[in-house]
Amino acid sequence: FQTSTEESFVSNALYLKFVGDAARDICTQMAKNDMKRTDTSTRVLFPKAPVDGTATDAQITENLQYLVLRFLGFRMDATDHFITNLRGVYDAGNAVVPVANGSELTAAAEGYRGVCVALFESPLFHND
């Protein structure tokens, strides 16, 4: 008998689950590797802002703009709603990590890990 296969261009639940799992794993590894790098210019997730709690708002915003350019290819103003929304993701991740937790990631690094996951899961990342 005859069968035909059609591919859908709409993401299904299984694809989204795999993307989410991969994003969390990859972003965690990226953050851990960046924490080991002493040369900030070689860091992938946070080359523009220190993650020791001393970063200024301007440095955090610059790093978020860098991440949007790196992941999505868009240059965005500091006042763009996308950047301000990512700042909320960063702040939420930053708030969940206690200051002295003995983890491999600092609170700020956890914030950038959350931003990384959000960018990986963004529909803009998966568009053709």
C-alpha cells in the first residue's frame, strides 16, 4: 500500500521538550566553563560583565545586548522591550541563588544561564 509523509513546520511538544532539555544542559555547561576562564574576552555568556556581584546596570545591559546579538543576530537598544524582558529573567535567576552557596555558579552566572535558556527556547532562535 501507499503512504505519504508530510513534514510539519510547526514545532511539536516532543521537539520543544528536547530543545528545553538541551538548552538547560548546554547553558549550564557554558556557564560553568565561563566561570573557569580568567580571561574575560574568552567567555561566551558573560564577557561584558563580571559575575562576582560587582557588575553595574550598564554592564549587565551591555552583556544582555551581546547575548541577543550572539544567539539571535539582532542588535537591540538598551531600552528595547526584549532587553528589558531578558533583564527580568536575569534578575530572577540572580535572586534564586544564595550568596554563599558553594555552587560552581555565582548568582549572576545563574542569571545569565537563565537568559541563555530563554534565548535557546525563543521562537526567534528556531526560525528559518
